[in-house]
Amino acid sequence: MPWPQTLIAAILAALLAAAGAGCGEEGESGAGDPDAPSGAEGITVYSGRIPPEIGPLIDLYEQRSGKDIEVRFGETAALAAQIVEEGENSPADVFFAQDAGALGAIEAEGRFEQLPAATLERVPARFRSRAGEWVGTSGRARVIAYGEDVDPDDLPDSVLDLTGEEWQGRVGWAPINGSFQAFITAMRLTEGEDVARDFVEGMLANGVQPYENNIAIRDAIAAGEIDVGLINHYYVAQAKAEDPDYPVEIHFPPNDLGSMVNVAGAGVLAGSDQVGEAEAFVDFLLSREAQEFFAGSTEEYPLIDGVAPDRSLIPLDEIPHPALDLSRIDDLEGTLELLQSSGAL
Amino acid sequence: MVAAVAALPAAYLVIVCADDVGATVETILRSRTLEMTLRSAGLAAAVTATTVAVAVPLAFLTTRTTLPGARAWATLLSLPIVIPSYVGAYTYVAALGPSGMLQDLLEPLGIERLPGIYGFGGAWLVLSLFTYPLVLITVRSAIVRLDPRLEEAALVAGRSRPEVFRTVTLPQLRPAIGAGGLLVALYVLSDFGAVSLLRFQSFTREIYISFQSSFDRGATAALGLVLVALTLALLALYTRTRRQGGYYRSSPGAARPPRPAPLGRWRWPAIGACSLLAALALALPLGVLLYWAGKGIGDAVDWGSVGTAAWHSLLAGGLAAAVAAVAAITISLLTVRYPSPASRLLERAGYAGYALPGIVVALALVFFGTRIALPLYQTLAMLVVALAIHFLPLAIAAISASLLQVPPRLEEAARTLGRGPVATFATVTGPLAAPGVAAGAALVLLYAVKELPATLLLAPAEFQTLATQVWTETTFGQYGGAAIPALVLVLVAAPPLYLLSGEAVHE
């Protein structure tokens, strides 16, 4: 049977030719593009936020500044690990992460540049690194999501009440998820180890259902598999964008960390050869336009003064915020130990 | 050299662990590590046994019998291999979850909750359904290369058909079954997406927790080393399947296709079994995907970007398949023709890259790429090398099983007649082993097109593939948008599978 080699050879030749042609094209278009800034290579952003959550902003910035931005999309934790492994040779200039924990981990590795005070001061102190190495760009609140079968009046004022008998087997959580773990870490820091342990163990004894992530919880509520779940506030808004009748609503428990606010944020990497450009981009993320984009398209909380969140959300100031330092919620070992020894993980 | 590159992931783990040996030992010795190892090993054993039990009879049915539409069945039933196991798991949860689509249908009958897709049972079912084609493809390509004369001789000598099957046919297929089973077992060990969606606590999940939650590279690497050790143990087991005896034909001449066994009345149960499998492994997940795609079709689908992504997937996957095939031929020739402790070690080092979760392999290449190959870092070449390393064992398994069936005497004759080693390979060994090489390359291609973590970390910036599109959309919770690239992934993979199945059919 002579065909396999011939075929393989032909496919190989075609692929190589195409790869060559592809490179050629890119080279040409780069050189011939009149809009391309001469000499200045654009910055590279490692983004834990996916294209729909950031793409339009990148386009806008490119138009404005005339500079090219290269974006590498990935999962926040994977990108953080990648930056650490790359060390000094990292091609990244900016790390745009989905949660403060990953930013804290990069800060702890000493891989961030100090940000300019003007950028930092655009957001309240509780939404940025204490050392000024990263800054929050949008806020996400922990909420109790609930389904059609739940009377909103029955919802608890505190997430701690979900260990009560009436919630037996009706609650979902995602112990493997970063946002959830940040929430438990925050609970340990503000309410104490004992409260956090009692909560986790109480939930387990109450038949809490474990899910993979926020979206899985949300979908399980919609399907009627569970009645309530602990998730980030904007996931429901996203589902409603696809289907206005999506049968899940959100509740901000007024009393405690049930609606703790975490941030997505960004920092400039040490070793960037374009620190100025990178800083300008981070600053742009805190511009009015960018903040309005976060508020409108992803329904997150804008963090600068003068931009209001979506009307369906309670104002950021009304969410109780205990003295919680987001820089410290990268301390996850105790949380993992708690989740593992109690059997949640 | 080839094997040294293939061993990079394992080398990376050793380097990271050497940073803090005490912590490494502590992590490895935790009772939790042992518990999770046993759980994963149990799942791997169950899935492997199931896939062999399903795929070996199927391989015979589609090569050696008068099953109507044998080639079409073979293609169709190999297709589940292209459904990423996490996508498969998603669709199964959607369809068979406690309040999934099936429960919706049964609701009028008063059924409010379905039992147990979550846990061991679900993980076992879903992983079996999406990995059995590994055994099917390897075993089918081996059956085609069997010399029917041995079986005929046994029949003439008065043995019954079942006896011939047991004593002549099956033993000759042992290396192929072993190779396919090994690939399944290692895949199960490395899988994260499916087990995690189906809520089965596995070893890989432990690795992800340590890496994702505490950004602790030391613990991640230590657990990775345990996985490498487990892989080596499995490999030792596998080597036993091909220890004794020759698997090649003893006399020269072309293998003659055997006369297919008439199925007669058994045709209908056979078709029924094939249909059932196709329904579970293909129709159900594709049906769910189509349903989601239908719901999402209201939003404009950007076909241009899906097309580009499909091209990128094929480009990276095709090149990775070619690189892996060449590397695997080199390694397999060494281990099959010149077995020695050194050559065996080379082969085994290569398997580490397959049993480790993609993210660990990707980080290993990030580590080495930025230190010793910076100009190549995050180029297409880098991605191709990463994919080739990750899936090299798929090619080795298929190719070494087929090289075992090439009689060394033919090669020796060619050499005696004055041909050099390269010419001998090109004119004798290569053509005889071609079906195995094609199968190996196709397997690498099929796995490379659905690979995610390494693609995200190592591809050129903004190099979207079908897998990254599926990821983007599911991350955003848009199943409608995710379903379309997932369906295209299946379409793209169908032609190579069809060609592959044609190998086994004689007009």
C-alpha cells in the first residue's frame, strides 16, 4: 500500500508551505501597514480575562494610542504560574488577573513594578495592593444566587445561616474555585478560624452540593437541582444576556461576608522593557470609558468615583466591608488545610 | 536527542522538587496523596478493562466479519476520540444530571431526580466512552497486519474457531491490546476536566488544587513525580504483554486478507450493539451540542474566526503529528530492534509527558523555553514541539506495535543485499509498518487539535484554535457559542479517521 507515505509527504509539504506562507504574510502586512507605529513594538498583556470581557477595550486603546497590544488569554492561575516560570525572560509587560489572590502571588514573587501613585489613587485603598504593586480594575461581589422555587423573603441575612436545617441539601458551592477559596480566606481573617471551620463543617453536615465552578452552580440552580448557591454576582447577568428569562436571581446578604467584594486587577511586570507603555495601559483600565465598559458589559462593579454600577445591583458602598486586606487573601494554605481536613475538598 | 527532548517534563519536575527536597517528601508521604493515588488507579483500571472489553470485539467485528457497512461503522465508532473528555462530561451532566434533559423528559412520569451521574460511576462511564477508540484504532491496525495463514493452519489442524481465536489470534494481538490499554490508563490518570465535572476526586484534581489555589509549584511538582512513578509502574506491566515471542510473519510475501467470517443471523445483534455504542458515545454528546448550537444560533456566528481557528488547529496538529511520528519511529526502532535497558529508559521517559496533566507539561516547556530557546518561545515551532512531546506516546504505542510485526529477516536480507540502513527503512520497514505509522500520526493529530493548556501558554499570541474557542465560550458561560467550534472539531477530525479506517478494509 504505497499511499500512506505519499499522502503523509503531501500533507507535510502542504502544511510546511502554508506555514511559510503564513509567516510571510504576517511579515508583509506588518511592514506595509501605514497605521503601524514605526519602531515601537506594542506591549504584551497576559490576560486572565477572556476576549468578550476585555476585547473591545483593547481595540479602543489601540485606536487611541496607535500602539499595538498583543494579548495572551488564559486561566488566571495558569498565567500566574507561567509568569513565575518565565522569570526575567517573561515577554509579558502587564498581567491582568481575575482575582486578587493571583496578583498577590506575583507580588510575593517580587515580579511587579511599583505603579504610579496617580494610577493607584483612582481606586479606594481597599481595592489595591498595600505596597502599590497592583491595582483593582473592577469589583465582583459574592452573592447568594437562588432559583424560582425560593421565596426571596426566606433568604438569610447572613451566609452563615445556610447551615440551618431549612437549607438541608438545597445549597451548592464550589470548593475548588478560586473565588470561593478567597471568600473562605476572608472569612478566616475577619470572623476568625473557628467561625470559618464551623461554617464549612456545618455546610457539609447540611448536605451542601459541591460543584466545579460558579457557572456549574448557576446552571444547577436554573435546572432545579439545587435552590441556592454561593457565586460571584455577574454570572447571573451573563446568563440573562443570553436568555432574558433565565430563572436565577441574586441576593446580597446584608450582614456579612456573604457579599464580600473581590477584584480583578492588573500590574506591570518587573523586567518589562516598556514600563511607560505598560503603565499607560493599566491607567487606561481605570479611565471612565473602561470603567463604564466593565459596568455595562460584564456587570461588574466599577471602582472609580463617578461611574455607577448596573441598576440591578446595590451600590458598592452599601455592601458591608469589614477591614479586609485583599493583599492578604493570597494566604490560601490555611484555607486549603481547612477545606481538605474537613472533607470539603 | 529525541528522547532527551521528550523527557523535558520529567526533568522539570525533578529540578523543581530538588529546590526543596524536604517539602517534596512531605507532600508525597501525606496519607491524602496515597488515597488519591489509589482512587485514580482504581478508576484507570476500571476504564481500561471496560474499553478493552468493548473495543477488541468491535475491532474484530469491523475487520473480520461481513458486518454491513464495516468501514462506516469503524469511522463512526472511532469518532468519539475527538470529543474532548471535558466537553463529553459537560454534555453528559446536561443530559443525565440529576435534573438534566432526560429528567425533563421523565418529569411527567413523576421522576424528579435522577440518581448518580456524579462520582465514580459517571467518571467511569464518560471516560470509557471517550477513550475506547484508542484501543479500537490500535487493535484494528494490528488485526489488519496479522498473517491469516497461522490461523488457517490451526484450523486445518483441526482446532475449532474459538480455540484458534484464543490460542492463535489473541496472543498475537497482545502487544496492540496492551498498547491501547496503556494509552487509555495513562489518559485517565492525566485527565482533569471530566473527573472534575463529574465530581470524582482524583489525583490530577489534587495537582490542580495545589497549583491553582496556593500557587505552590513545589507541591504541584511533587505530586507530578508521583504520577510519573505510577506511569513507570504501568509501563513495566505493559512491557510484559510484549515480552516473549515474535509477532511478525515468519515467511516472506504479502499478507493475504482473510475471508471475512459470515455473521448470518448474528448480524442484527451486532448492528444493535454498534448502534447502542454510537448512540451513547456520539449521538448523545453531539445531540446536546447541536441543541446548544441551535439555542445560540440567534447570535451571529463568526464563521470567519471559526474557520481560522479550524485551520490553526489543523496546522499545529498536523505538524505535531509529523514531528511525533518521526520521533516515534526512531524510538520504536531502537526499542524493538535493539532492546536494552538504555533504549527502554528512553521510551519510558517519553511516556511521562503523556501521563502528566497538560498544564504541567506546558509549564515545563515554559521553564525550558525561556531559558534555553528564547527565540522560539511562543512561536508555532514551540507549540508544535510541546504538542509532539505531550502526545508522543500515542505515536510510539501504535508504531512500535506495528514494527513488532515486521520480520527482522526482511531487513537483514535488504542489508545483506547492500542497502544502507536508511534505504532499508525506506523500502522495507517503512512500507510494512505504514499502517501503524499512519495510525500513530493520526492519533497525535486528533489529540493535538483538542489540546488546551499548552496551546494557551505556548502558542503565538492571539493564535486561536478550536479548543481555545470552546474554552473562551464556556468560560463565559455561552454554551451556544461553545457548541459550534466543538462541532467543527468533530467534523475536522472525521476525514483522517475515515482514511485510517480504510486501512483495514480490503476491496
